[in-house]
Amino acid sequence: MVAGLLLASCGDTTSSALLPTHLKTVAVPVFENGTTEYTLEQEITTSVVERFVRDNHLHVVDEKSANCVVRGKVTQYKNTVFGFSNAAQAQEYRITIAVQVTFKDLVKNREIWSDEIVRTANYYVQDVPGQAARTELDGRKEAIGKISDEILSRSVEGW
């Protein structure tokens, strides 16, 4: 138990040390939107920026001033039925969002990582035991949060 706590606390303190010292600022231009979902690119971009601001390892600035950049393109958005009630009516849905993301070191002009990130979130449209009814926008926000967390994690802790 104590060893686990020590390891957990070490992870928190070393994550900033793992980031190369020349990377202090990040730009997050508005993601491209390859879907028909209006404003999805803006929602994801805003969420990614908020994660970097909250984390505070890299300060968010405009691209001309940045040491590194996160670029992305939303490649997929699906909202599909995932579960039915006893009356054979759709009651659970799954949002799936895919984003192609690249993290580039602008100082050394090299790509650090690039990957497609796919995240899902389920939501119920009717109250079920332990969970109140939610909307598609609730599921969408949850999936976007998962994507943003992954982008931040890979960018500041993936060293």
C-alpha cells in the first residue's frame, strides 16, 4: 500500500520533469471538422485548451509564439442505439467520436506523436436505476472530455 502511494506521488512530481525543457508553450489551432456535426470542432478545441490551461505544464499561446502545437481533425461522429428497454424501445445510446491528432515540437521541427483517438460515451434517454436520463449533448460532452484528457496526457506525460 505504501509503495503504491509512493509510486503514485512520484508520478505526479516527475511528469513535469519528463517534458523537454525547451517546451514551455503550446498552440491549439481550431481542429478541422470532417463530419457533418456543426460546431463539433470548436467544442473539442475548447475542451483541449481548457485541459492544457488547467494542467499548467504548457502555457497556451498563439501559434507564432508556441514551442509546440496540437493539430487535430475530427474524422468521425456517431450516435447509435446501444440498448433497448423491455418494451423494445431504444433507451441507451452510444456516442463515438474519432479525432486524428498530431503533437509537434516546433523548436526542433519534429513530430512527437500522431494518432487517431477514438472515445465513446453511453447515455440513457430514460431514467434507469442509478442514473438519470441524459441527452445526446451530455454524451457528446463526455466523449469530448475523454478525448481531451487523452491528448493532454500523451502530450505532457508521454515522455
